[in-house]
Amino acid sequence: TSDNSRLASGGTDKSIIIWDVGTGQIIRKFRGHSGAINSLAFNEECTVVVTGSYDATVRTWDTRSRRYDPIQILDEASDSISSIKVSGCEIISGCVDGKVRLYDLRVGKMNEDYIGPPVTCVNFSRDGQCVLTSCLDNTLRLLDKDSGQLLNEFTGHKNSDYKIDSCFTHTDAHVVSGSEDGYIFIWDLVEGSVVAKLNANMKKRDIIYSLAYHPKEACLLSASAFGDIIFWTKSDDESI
């Protein structure tokens, strides 16, 4: 959650668990998916958890209610939901069926954009105008959130087999992605060119699966297949 008091987890047991960070105790537990949970996110108020599953559904859960059923089930996808992000009243999902779906819960509207290859990661830009997608064709794509127009593509990294995270930096000026060759790539958002390549390959043929960029500072956290977690920060003479 935004105040770091609670943590949500999900996995192959098909359960969503809300944890108290301070005590390590379970606060709530939800079940309802028929497949593994691949992605989840709190809304900004931390009152709702949104989950995406191998069962091809997106579900929303009220963390304050005593009911254990989902508030809503979004079942437009035809394959596994790989990634979920929430911004305000909007939910974006990436799916193995090669589509990105944007749900506006205020008006009950869904926009669908066909990318092609399996989509494994989605992100809202911090200004809320764009969507970044990672796909299993070694390409990141920047889309206009409202129209779905392709604005830019980012290549150079390796991502054809595994679910690998990508994200925006805290200023939206750059795009970051892990890679199957053990590197972290950073591109200029507008130019689309690689401006930095971080060597996180602490072990041979490591894969950088997970990334998280600080919302206000130039700090990055990465995690690899061999269990290395690295905290990155820029030096005074770097602009990224």
C-alpha cells in the first residue's frame, strides 16, 4: 500500500493474501481465481486489490468488506493475464493473447488494442498519457493511452521467452527494461535510443526479471533469476 502498512501477494495457490507489514500476520485472504495469479495491484486508496490470473480474468476485491467474493470480474481476455496496473479509476491489463485492455471503471468502458506478440508487462506513464508494453518479440512499445496510437518502439534488449519487467523513470524521460542476457537497458523516451546499459549479470547467463523505479528519485531496484537484488542510484554527473 502507499503507506507501506500492508502488502498483497498472490501465486500458484490461486489465493490473494493481504499482510500486515509490521507484524507479518495475515489480515485477509481471498479465493476465486481458477488459475495462478500472475499480477496484482492496489488502487490509490488501498481499498481495492486488482488481480490478473492464468484463468484469463481480471478481478477486483474490496479489502474492507467482510465478503470474500470479487466485486467485479472482467473476462474479455482469451488467454492468461500477465500484467496489471491501476491508475485512478483505470485498470490496464496485458495479456498473452497479444492485446492490451484499458478499463475505465467510471463509465464502464473498455478499450482494446492489438499488439500481436504476447504482452508480458504494462505500465502507465506518470503523467497518465501513455502506456508502455513489453512483448515477447524483444520490443517495448509506447502507446497513446486514449487512442492506442503507437508512439515509439524500443529495442536492443533480449526478451523472447520470459516475463520481464519494464517501467518509466521518475521523470518519464526514460524507459527501463530488464533483459534475458543479464543487462538492464535504459532508453530515451523521445529518441528511442539506448542511453545506458547496466551490467547486472552477477552470474553467468542471469535473467533480470523484475524492476521497480522510485516514484520521485533516480533510484532503481532490480532482481534476477539467480536471486540477486541490486539497488541502483545515479552518480552526481549522470542525468538518468
